[in-house]
Amino acid sequence: MSFASDTFSVAVTLFKLATGKILDTASFNRDQLLATIDDPRKHELISFALHADPSKRPTEEGLLQKITSLAPSSMLKSEFRAQVF
């Protein structure tokens, strides 16, 4: 196990939260899956983390920076969570 596999798991979980659908990793088509996400921030975050190739997945620092960059600074944490998830 590596952080790359953890990142993929996080992306799969975020996809489920964003769409209500379980990601079928057997027929993984990244572009088709991302096309089902309407919210631009959710799309950007999941797109950033969801790669079949582990070498293309972000580091833990990169993932944290992406999440932070997408979180509106004027919003309370609970409000952001309600909108994103």
C-alpha cells in the first residue's frame, strides 16, 4: 500500500459523495465518470485525485493544497462541507 492507493480511495469516496454512484473500477473510464459531476469544485477536486495510473496521483501535500484552494475562505467550514458533500 502507498499514499497513491490511499489517494485513489479518497477520490472514489468523493465520487460516491458527489454523485451517489459507486465507481466501477473494473470498467474505469475517467472522462465518462468526471462528466457525471455537475459542481465545478467537486469536479476539479475529483479530477485532480482520480487517476488509474498511481504515478499521476497527487501527493498528500498536493491533495491538501487542492482542497484548501477550493474551500471558500469566507465560508464556515460546516457550510463548505454541506455544499461539497
